[in-house]
Amino acid sequence: MAIVGIVEDNKKIRDLIQRYLDMQEGMQCPVATDTVEEMLEFLEEHQHPDVLLMDIQLPGMSGIKGMEVIKSKYPDIDIIMLTVYHDSHKIFDSLKAGASGYLLKHTSLPEIKESIENLLKGGAPMSPQIARKVITHFNDQAPKKNENSMLTSREQDIVNGLVDGLSYKMIADRFDISIDTVRAHIRNIYKKLHVNSKAEVIAKSLRGEI
Amino acid sequence: MLMKYYFILIILTLLGFDSLMAQTFPFRTYSIEQGLSESVVHDIIQDSDGYMWMATGFGLNKFDGLEFKYFYEEDGLLSSQTETVFEASDGKIWVGTLNGAQYIVDDSVYNDPNLESLNVQTVINIYEDSEGGMWFATESNGVWHYINNRIEIYTTNNGLAGNQVRDISETADGAIWFATRDGLTQLKNGNFNSFYTQDGLPENRIRDLEPDPRNEQILWIATRNGLSRFDGNTFTNYSTDDGLINARVRDLAWQENGDLWLATEGGVSRFRNGSFFNLSSEEGLNAEIVYTAIADREGNIWFGTFGGGASLFLGSYFENYDTDSGLSNNLVTSMAEDASGTLWIATYGGGLISRKNGVFEYLYSQQGLLDNRVYTLFTDSKKRTWIGMRDGLSYMENGNLINLDEETFPFRKVRGITESEKGGYWISTYDDGLVRWDENEYTQFTTEQGLPDNTVLASVESDDGSLWIATYGGVARMEDASFEVYGVNEGVPNIGVMDILKDADGTIWISTFNGVAWFDGVQFVDITFEDGLPGRVGYFIEQDSNGIFWIGTNNGIARLDIDKYYSSDPTVRDEAIQILQSEQGLIANEANLGAVYEDSNQHLWFGTVDGVSKFYPEEYRGNQIPPRAKITDFRASGRSYTNVNAVLEYDRDFIQIDFSAINFTAPNLVTYRYRMSNIDPEWQYTTERTARYPSLPSGSYKFEVQAQNSSGVWSYNTANVQFTLKPPFWFTWWFLTLIISAIAGILYLFYRNNQYMKMVDIERMRVRIASDLHDDVGASLTEVALQSDFLQASSMDSEFKQSLTQIGQQCRKIVTSLDDIVWSIDARNDTLGDLTDRMQDYILNVLEPLQFEVTYNFEELKMEERIPVPVKENLYLIFKEAINNIAKYSNGNKVDVGMQSNGTSFSFVIHDNGTSGKGAKKTGQGLRNMQMRAQRMNGSVEITDQDGFRIELKGKLTLN
């Protein structure tokens, strides 16, 4: 049974997603709050959801900040960011904060459900826009040379493929691997992005930049 | 009937390996990794504004505790190799370089034309005498005296002992002194007079001169063979035989308290009351060769080193021990002195460590200890030291270790031991509640007797004879075997209570998972993170013999002066809680439960997850020097303004102000408060160094900021910035337009009517309207779409279902269009890279499911190149139209998308290999739209249908 939580300040949207997910077999959505703060309170006292759907623009703590906080306390929770805009800057920020993927809010309910299932199976979506940002991000990191947080050459291949506009299927064909492997790689890239950004934050704070 | 089975072991013969202890002291390194321009530091000064200046082998650095500013040749320096830096009485910062000397005022480098002839010399020292004359010491050409626009050069020809002059100084009698490589020279009343080894100097190679601040007749001299003191008649010499760390002394620095610090080629020495205290790399200094030393105004000592950058010594108030310096384990849980005065350190996993005369000895399970996981130590009035472990209870007496066997004392996880006034002991256990232990007998108290929880961490007897007990279910007070429980309703900040204390006045204090609290006779009064503790979790609380409370948190130690805390004077109140963290030398910020101890010398021991820190309260003076607040950047809608009283256009209403403070002791623990006139009714407190005001209304503003250091001292100064935001002339009808547009809800309004709006800032307005529409209308449409999904999930007839599907699709289509419009007019997405990414995304969504093979030809584009918003918008919408046409009408399976640009003009091509769909449909509305959009961006579109359908668009990348 996958447990899903929602943080979304639009009550109607929140209720609809919650009710729909609750109706699905193998899914349960016991908590839907309109702020990160309420979700944190819930997490302290209850079993953790496997997946959190999280809006970005929220009253109180922003979704991006909230993601950082939740990820630092409960690293096992997968967070999917819900966004109104297809805004690559915000999406990328949320990925750095630890999101495992993102969904546009008007995505249909069956698709939302499918994305959650995919995520739990180990998949994660990445668009060309995001892929390009990933490349720039890791290139900027290159001089710092932290081997563990740099992309492997296969991961680099996959990101390059995404920038070229290849589908997961085409990337899988090109490198003779399965689509699931591509997904797993992308998932790993997200993880590195998060680790990397954390390291960046620490380095910055040592230098007194933040 | 209890049988007494004690295991007695003679521990003195069983103690483990000895290890010579080497404690480390709190040094903080500023080298290349931290931003210093080079790791070889020749000279350091602090200027009158508080900045530290560091002359390095490559670049001059100006440092405020957080950020470095650099000066190199490209900034106007005669050479990037800087040797010395000096602040003159007029505030000029003089810098001596490989090629002469210059000065800096307001961060600009100036040359003094009179000093041009000095540019062939390496200037290794600069000095200003009491008459305002400047002195420049050179590496090979004596010393240059500059006064009244004239230069005099003095060399060995004039009586100088040597031509390499390392330092210049002046004594109270008006004599100027020169440290040369070949002796010490005095200039007095126009006469040069030199001193050498035959006069009593230990060496002729002199490095530094410092008059004694307590008696400026006396000169202290750093030589290549020790320290020398000259009182006008005789030289008194101090060498390594007297305890000096290394004979080759490079530099001297006086500290305000009268300590003299010596930088040598083998570490540093502190000279106090005739004896030396030495620090080398073993104690945490980050290099052996130290070129220079200086005391800053906060009382810290800076060392400039060869290869290790600058090393900041924060004072000798912390001494740190961890596994590197000899501990068996870093999880230090408790400390206690035994009857002989030996200090025992308990670790969780590494048994016990004793420390006497600087030597560590170990007591492990191999030597008979019940368990290496020790929780607590306690020495009772009978001189027995009790050991509470995860696996039972023991004590040491007269060098014997006595383990209580399971029958005698059947409880594990002993977390706390206290002695009762009436004799006997109170033992706190983690699982079995509280146990009263009277040598042979025990009585157990658990929830059955009324204890709120069986996890008991500590207990203390109060003056009235009742016992206060810290449990994970709150505080319990036991009187005559009956319990009274204090929980959240009685003011306990969190029922997870970890430590309990009776202070010198008899007041009961507790530390909990949410700060500390004291009992006022009726209920508890808390002091938490919100009141200024550095962390939320209070692992321990202790009062030292001076009445100061020490609170160990998950984020450093708090020093609480309770009288100041309840002072009515806010400035006194601000200084009540002082924070000690790893930044000031504490070994780690995460304390351990109950791990605090004041030894018989009134030194404090703090146990952490990474070792133990010994704290010398007598050396700690706090940081009484206020930080200096300053504004570092003022930005309006992304643009920086440096002018005073800037007048800004109405649309520059996103104000962001960066500020910081000059503080070196704990730059990251500085707190700020700021306020914007007419906006903030009160000071806003923050630890961040930025204040943001999005969409400020028009008007005149003054922004003020102050800073507070880790000891609670506020800056004297208030940094401020003033500016004016002009009112927008179109404000009222802009608003009207927004309302009308929103009601009409027709996007075409601002596409069709844009001539009407051209006079105003059209992009900005579009973004606003579109975003607002998108947010409001988009959210509602999303609701509708989701609602339709939801309904479809239930069973209903198929026709009905179909309309629902259509409603959902339609809503999503509108939201997508809105999203596209918002994107295309959002100025942040204005590079070719953004555009091509978006195109790829679109194709991925639209053509990919239709099995088209898409080839991109964007290789020659410069992805960072910016494109004007109207070009981007129209180009993207034409592209979309074309892709939609292909998706709808083409029977092909291949699409080429390409774009080329030479920086000023571009061509964009979409080509598919379909053969159908020619004719009426393609000349319809869609194609007319494309033509219209091409015209809008002053471009042209050419559509052909040989070998498939081809659209070529040409235009300019500039607006005009």
C-alpha cells in the first residue's frame, strides 16, 4: 500500500486529488494539508507517506524550502513537485532541493496516479529543458571535483540525449539498455543534484556567501 | 534475602595503554579554500574601520569576516606581490609591493607621483612617525623618508647598520629604530647609532621591533636568535632555553591584556609574566613557519603563515580532545573527578579514560569494566566514583573497581546517579524507572507507583527533601513515596526531560527536548530557542561556581546569565545569552545528554558527539566589541545602485538590500535587525544577510540595519540606504485595464489592441495580466479539469463520459495556452537556449506520440544569446502553429527543425516529409496567423510545399 501526502493550498484541487488517490487500489492518501508547517506536524506523529505531492507557492514556508526541510528530516520520502507553471527555473530549484520529479497541476488524475506509481517503481521524468540545466549545473561543479557527486559518463550520455530531444525509448535504444535503466539513471542524477546542491550550500556557508 | 556478590578488581594494575595527550586549540584558517588570494601571508593589519588587510605573495586582501576583496596588478597595484600593508593617520592604506609603494582610499589604488623613484625597490615595511613622516623600508636600498613632498634616502653610507631594512619603529623618546639584516639602528636627534651582538643583541639579523605599550621607552626586538628587550641601556635576551618555541622570531604583536605574541619559523609563542606558552601545528596552527602576528580589536590573534594562509586564534579558552588526541571514543557522555583528583571521562563505546598529568589511561571491558558503553559518572561523599553503564552499575574505591552483579543490582541502562541527604542513592534507569539503592537493598519506583514514565534520566533532591525526577513523561516530584507530575500544562516546555539541576538558590531547573525551564514554586517558566538558545534540544544544564548557567544544545553551548536575562534594560538583556559553537572553538555543536562537569579548578568540561571540550572561564571574556554593520549591495529589480539617494522608476519596485557586519570572532553568528521606513513598524530580526521588499509602493524610503555579535553586543552604528521610488503615471487606468481584461477574459484583447498600449511598458504589463489570468483562471480551469477526471472515475453512461472527457481536455488546452503565453512573455526565459528547449519540450509532447522522427539542427546557435521578447514570443507561436499543423494534417513521419543565427538576424526552418494536407486548410486561418506574427517581429515567412511542407522564417534578433 503506497501512502501519499499532499501539500497544496487550493482546497478544491487538494480535495479532488486526495479523494481520487484514496479511491485507488493500492494507494492511500491520509493527509492533505495546505501548508508545509502542518505537514511537518503530521510527519512528527504519524507514519510517513512514501510520496508527497507538494505545491511551490504556499502560504508560510515555500514549497522549495519545505522540500529541503522535509528531505533533511525524512530523506526516504519521495517528493513530487506540483506546479502551475511550466517554469524550468522553479522546477530546477525544486529538484536541487530534493524533489524526485514534478507534475503540472492540470495533469489529469489518472496521470498523477501513474506518475506516483512510476516514481515508486524507480522512474523519474526529465525534460530537455531540465536536462540542459543539469548539464550546466554539473559543469559549474566540475572544478570542485567531488568524484561521488559528479555525473558518470553514462549519466552524461543520457542527459545529452535528453537535450537532443530523444525520448527515453530512443535513449534506451541508442545505448542498448532498457527504459527502466534509463529511468533509474535519471533518478540517480536527481539524487546527485540534491547532494551536490547540499555540498554547494555548505561550501557557500563556509565562504560566508549565505 | 540478598547475597552480596561483588567482583573486585584492582584497577591500578589493570589500566590500559598510556597515551600522551595532545589537545588542540581553536584556530580558524583563512586560506585559498576560504577565499584568500594566496597562502603565503606576509603582513596583516586591521584598519580603523575594522577590516583586516592581508598582504600575500599574490594579491592584497581586504576581509570583513565573510568576504574577501582583492587588489591585484589589474586593479592598479604596481605588483601583485605585496609585502606589507600599513594604515597611516589620515586613513590611507599603504601597501608595499615588489615594485614600490602605493596607497588605497575607498578601495581605489593611488600612486604618489613623488614616490615614483621608489618603484624600482621592493618595499618590505612602511611606517609613519609621530611627526607625520612616512618611512619606507626597502629590501636592498636602505630606508626612504618621505615628508613635505621630499624624499631622503638613508643607507649604510649614512650610518644604517644594513641596507635591508625589515622594520621601523619609534620609542617614546622620539627615537626612530630600524631593524636591519645586519644590526639594530637608532636615529635620534639626527644621528644614527647602531647596536650589534657585541652590544648584547643575540643576533645581528633583526626582524621586528615593538615598543612596550606599558612603557614605550622599552623596545622589544625579534631576532633570528630569540627575543630581546632593550630598556635603553641593556639587552635582556630570551631564547628557546627559556621556553621560546623557535629561535627564529619573525614578528611580535601585543595583545590588549599585556600578552606578547611571537611569530616564529616553528610555531608561535605567547609571552606572559616571563614565561612562554607555545602553539604549533600539533595544537591546530595550520603551518609551521609564521611570518606575522597581530591582535584584532575583538581580542583574537591572527597569524600570517607560509603556505597555510592566515590562522585566527580565538583564544585559549577551549582545549579540545578527541580520538585524534587520545580519546578512545568521541561520544563523551560524562565526566567526574575521583577521590584523588584524577579526572575520568566516560564514553559510550570506549569505556573510561582517566587523565592525570597530561597522560591518558584507559579502562576497558578487557580490564574488567562491565560495559564499554558508559552513560554516567558520579563521585559520592564517601569518595567512591560510581559508573552507570548500559549493562549495569559499578564503582571505584581506593583504586579498586567493584562491579555489582545482577542479583545485587538487577537493573541495566543506568543513566543517572545521585546521593540522598538521608544516605543511599537514587539511580535513574532508562527502562526500569527510578531505583533507591541502599548499599544492599533496592526499592524500585515505576509507573505503578505513580511515576509518569519508566524512562528516567536524572534526579535531584531539593532543599525541602523532596526528589525531583526527569523522565520522558515530564517532571515528577516525589515526596513520601507519592508523586506529583509536571507536564506541559504546568509549563514544562516538552515532556522529554533529560537533565535536572538544583541551582545555588535552590531553584529546580530542567533541560528538555524544547529548551530549559525553572520552577517558580507553582509551575515551570521556560527559556527556549525562541528566547535565544542556539538549538531547540537542551541536552544538559549546569550552573558553575560563578552562578552562570551552561546549557548544552544540539547546536552549541549557551552561556546564560540569569540576572541579565531578567534585566529590564534591553541592552543588558541582549547580552544574557552568549553562544559558543564550533566557530569559536567548541569541538562540536551537538552536545550529549548530561555531559557537563565543572572540575575542582573551576574549569568546565562539555561532552559532545565528537569529543570533549575543556573550557577556561577565566580566559573567556565574551566578545564585547560591537560588530560594524554595513550595506553591501542595494538592488532595485535586479540592478545595483551605488549612488546615495537613488531615484528609481516605478517599475524598479523589487528592492533587495544585502548587508553584513565586520566581525571575526563568529561572523556567522551575527544577528541583524533592519527596518524600512513606512513599511516595517518595528525592527525585523534575522540571521540572513538580505532583506527583500517585492513591489514596494512609490515613495521615499530609508532602510536601516544594525548587527549584533554572538555575545549579544549591538553595533554602535546604523548602516542605512535612502532612495525614492517614482509613482507610475498610468497607475489608475492600468488597474482598470486589468479588471476589464480579466472580466472579458479574452487574451486577444492585448494582442489586438497593443497599439493602444505601446506607449507603456508593454512587456511588464502583459506578464502581469497573463500571470494573473493564468493563476486565477488557470486554477479554476484546473479545478474543472480535475473534477471531470474525478467524475469519469465513477460509473456512468459512455456518452456522458465522453463529454466529460472533452470538458477536461478543453480546460487543459486553455491552461496550456495560458502557460505558453506566460512563458513567452516572461523576460527571464529570453535566451535562444530557453527557446529551443521549450520547442523540444513541445515536440516531445505533440509529435512524439505520433511516431514522428524529429531531427534538430540547432548546433550553430549560441544558446546564451538573448532574443527580444516579441521575437521570441512570435517565433514560438509560429513554431507551435506549424507543429500543430503537422500533427493534425501531415501524413509524413519525419520532421526537421533548424535554426541559424549570425547574432543579428536568424532563419528558422521547419520541414516535414508529408505529402497530404495541401490546399485549403493550409491557407486558412493558421497560415494567416503565421504571416501576421512574422510581420509583428519585422520578419518574413515563406511557405513552400515541395518535398513535403516547409516553413522558413527570417527575421532580426534586434528590436529595431
